[in-house]
Amino acid sequence: LNMIIYKTIKKYYSNFKKFLIHSHNFNETLQDDVELFLLHKCTDRQRWSICVAILNFLDFYEIGEHQSYKKMLIDVKSDIKMDNIVGSVRSLPAAKDVLAFSWVIENYFSTLETNDINYLKYYPIYLWWEISNLIPMRPSEFCGIERTSLFKENDRYFIQLPRLKQKNNHHKIQIIDKISIPQQIFNQLQEYVSLTEPFGSSDTLISSKSIGFTDYFENRFTYNHFIKVLNNFYEEIVDGKYSAPYEQKIRPGDTRHFAFLNLMRQGYHPVEIARLGGHTSLQAQYHYHQHMEYWVDVEIIQLMQRFNFVQGHNSNSKEGQASSNIFDDEFIREKILKPNDSDFETEVEIGFCTDPEMYCQVDKCFYCEHWKISQDEYLDKKDEIEIELQNCRSDMDRLLDTLKDLYRIALKESMENDFSEINQDFNKDLFYTKSQLDITLNKTLNFSKNLAKRGE
């Protein structure tokens, strides 16, 4: 509430009350009438405001039949003409903003000493970024993690999350609060606890006293504390120390979206994802499912930026194609001008191979580190090489569509035997599609390296 002006809160409440009246408190028999009201009695802006208010509410209030409205609201929201409400909508940050923030965190804390004045002040941001990108959790759940939440069991490492207890939950998904984490993150959390013990007792994992907060909640790390630390981190580190360019700041709740998308990308069954995310119903995942291509775009942008490859890639569009200006000076030096290190050289379909053994582990020479090309042939075949990169993206789009279709079916039919959590054939389909997507991503990575890596 402290982050929203009272007029916005009043608008949310007004839309929520309006929806309760029209739906008779989410009465299932009136769902079609409510949908008609939204589609034909509301403007795009009104429709958007109502959908956002109710979907935000249903993200937290997952009780039985109320969730049957969720997919309808998401479908209505997705069909709204966004041009009519430009300026009032804020979606997930652009991929380049996420990657810029991630790079700053990685670089800053890799060189920061534990005795630095800023270490304990900002280390909670690092821990939040690591944990909440791995486990889908709300910002309040991160802030509320207990000091004694870490434990080891059967050579595995766990963290206990502060999730609400479920009452009479016989027919819904049983959420879990004890979640396995990598040993590295476990060790980092344990080290943080040890470093902050001299500041006194703390009920929460994050010590507010070690940061300098001395308010009424000094024994607990609250959401308001977190917001202040995150804002200061942007002001002093992201903007001040690094001058990192971005259009939109990362919000506390964004990492929950990222974690859900990553679990989907990794081929987890929707029921498993619901348990990890604290959802008691699968309908809650419809919202995240709509953004699956976003995470693949983030991965692609990461590959391109890492190797100084494509500039100006459109990360917000599934149809965004690689820039036509993909061949920079580094590619020319590495693949055209760099002398051949071996005496061996034989022509291939495009370019030539410099490996005497010609031990091919790829289906096309473009992806091999031993592939070179002459200046003349480069100019002659440039379009064909560019088409090959675009084909990689087309393969990824096709595989992503397949993965989305599998999730779409599972979200609707998860209680049927053919698509249940324990159905081996369906889980194999998920895993196979995920594996093929990984292979295509790695091919793009290798292709990027061959086009842009620096010659030594």
C-alpha cells in the first residue's frame, strides 16, 4: 500500500466491488454474463482496469470456484487493443533491462569484499535475485523467510518458505514450503547469517539491523525495508557506479514471473510448478504461460550481447528477426583475415575446414570452430550465412510453440490420466521438447561465437 497512491487504491477497490456485484461473488453460473459485460459494456481502458484488479486479487485468493474466472479474465485481457490504453500499462521489463541489472549484480558482488560498508547493506539484493529467480516467490515471502529456515537433510540442502497453511485442501494441489536449493546458494545464505549475527537477534533471514534500520520492525526485514534497499541500490550502484542504461527498473515481483517462466522452459509439469510457486490451482499459471517466449528472447539477447553480436534486437516480439547487420569487424578478423594455424585446408560447401582430422560433431560447418571463409566467398555467401541464423530462430519459435501447446493442454486436462503429473509419456514429451530447445539454443550460441568471437 505504501507504494501506491490512494487514488489508485480507490480505483482498484471500485473495480473489485463492481466485479463482485456483476458476478454475484464469482458465481460460476453468471460467468458468461460477466464476460459479455466486459466485452460489450466496458471500454478498453475500463476492461483493462477491471481485469488487472481481479487477476491481482486471484493471485492471492485461490479459493475453489473463484479460479474458474481466471482464464476468462486473462483471455479478455489479452484481446484488449493496447493502443487504446498506452501509458497505463506496465509489462515485464525489456530483456536488455533484465540483463543489464543481472550483469551489474554479478559484477558488483564478485569484487565486493565482505568488510566493505556496502556489503551488508546491499547483499540482500543479491540473495533476493539468486533465490527468487530460482524459486517462484512473492516479495513478501522472501522478506518473511525465517532466520532458522536453512537445514540439511540426506545430503541435500533446503530452505523453508513462509507460505500460508492450507485448510481442508483435499481436492487442490498441495503446495510445498520445504524446497531444495543448490549447495552454493545454501553456503552463501549460511555465510550471510554468520556475518550478520554480531548485529543482534533477527526473526527473519535478512537482518534489518545490519542494514541500518532501527524502526519498530527492527527484528524483521519488511517489504518496506526491501523497497528502500532496492531503490538505493539502483540509485547508488546501477545508476551511480555503473551508469547502466535501462528503460524500466526491475520490480520486486518481476522475479516471480521470471522463475515461473524458467520452470516452464525447463520442462517441469504444471503441477510441479504450482507446488513450487505456492499455487493451489493450475489456473493461476495461465497468466505466466502467456509470456513463455519472453524467456527464450532473454536467453537469445544474452547470447548476442555476450559476444557483441546482434545490436538492436527486438526482445519484445516473437517475430523479431536478427538484425541484417550481423557481421562486425571481429567476425571478419576471426573468420576471414586471421591466418590459418594449421597447414590443412579443404573446401566445404561454404568456406573451408582447417581440421586435419575433419572430426565433424555438428550438422553444418557454420557451427564448427575450425570453419573459415575467404574474403571473396564471404561477400558472395553473406546472405546465405545470415539466412542460416534466421533459421535457428525459426526452429526455436517452432519448438517454443510446441512447448506452449503441451502446457496449454496440461493446464486444461491435468486431472486426466493422459496428461497427469505421473503420466510418463506426457512428461517425456515435455522433456524431449525442452531438450530440443536447449540444443537449438546451444547451436545459436556456437554460431554466435563463430561469427563474433575475438581472435587470439
